[in-house]
Amino acid sequence: MRPMKGTTKAMANLYYDKDADLSLIQQKKVAIIGYGSQGHAHALNLRDSGVSVVIGLPPGSASRAKAQNDGVTVKTPAEAAAWADVIMILAPDTRQPKLYKEAIEPNLTPGKTLMFAHGFNIRFGAIKPPKTVDVSMIAPKAPGHRVREVFVEGAGTPALLAVEQDATGQAIGVCLPSEVNDLTWPRLPGAALDP
């Protein structure tokens, strides 16, 4: 990517459905940690796109029954992280560091992908993943209920994509189809995940 003339900042790359290889994410097991506004939309959209998905929630979570009623498998966050190739943390930012330390970090083996919908904890160093995993962000620019509605209608919402670490050389390839159906991804290096 080249900077705009007269600046040192690069313009965004735009990605569309044609740029994504859905088979890359369909070959992975995906854990969605959290089942709130974004968690349910990501999980159900991925499931309906042929991806193997589980939800990671604490045993006492009120969202467990909702996720089970929606037909997705629910495990504890640690079990989900151990099972998955791709771990998407969609719990509130304030809870993520403790959740990461206790349930996810012990299960981050080389080659896994750690994803976020917001780069706060990566940007400010509250979560420091090992260099052997991919770290990326896909942030839909709509609330979760709208992301799901538009997907069911056969379309998509815009999203931001950023890659902090590309240990496998496939970080963008795995990230792109994580939100499918005519989404536009402006890749913003440094905007969300780079300190």
C-alpha cells in the first residue's frame, strides 16, 4: 500500500466478497467468546456460512440459554479456546484482559488466530499475544442485530479490518471471510491495532 502524495499515511484497501476465499475459514474451527450484540451475529453468520462454530461463555452466563436456543454449541471460554483454530473475543473490553489471561492465553498454540472487533486491548497492551499466533480485527460498522439482519437478507455491512501479527502468512485470508456477503473492508494499518 502506498501513502497518499504529500503524506506518510497510506490509503485504505477495499475488499469485497470476490476477494475472500470462504473455504479458508470453513476449514477452521471458530470460537466466539461472548454472545452479546456482536457475538451472536458473528456466530450465526459464520455458522450459516458453513463454518464450525462454538460459543465460549462462563457457566453462569445468562447468554448460555440464548446461544443454545439459537442452535450453537456452548462451552466454557477455556474449552472453546482449546478446541478452536480461530478465537474471536467479543466480550466487553473491560473483561477481556482477565478472560484472556485465564482462559485463552493457556490455549493459544502456534498457528492459531486471535481476533477482535475492537483493538483497544491490543493497542494499549492489556493483551499481549505470543508472536506465534495471528492477531487481527474485523469490526463491523453496524450493531450486531443489524449485521445479522442484513446477512439474512443476503447482503452485508461495511467493516474495518486490521492485522497486528501475521505469524502464519494467512491472517488477511482468514480474516476476510469472517464477515461474509458483500462487505467492504478498508484495511487500516496502524489505525486500530498498531501502537
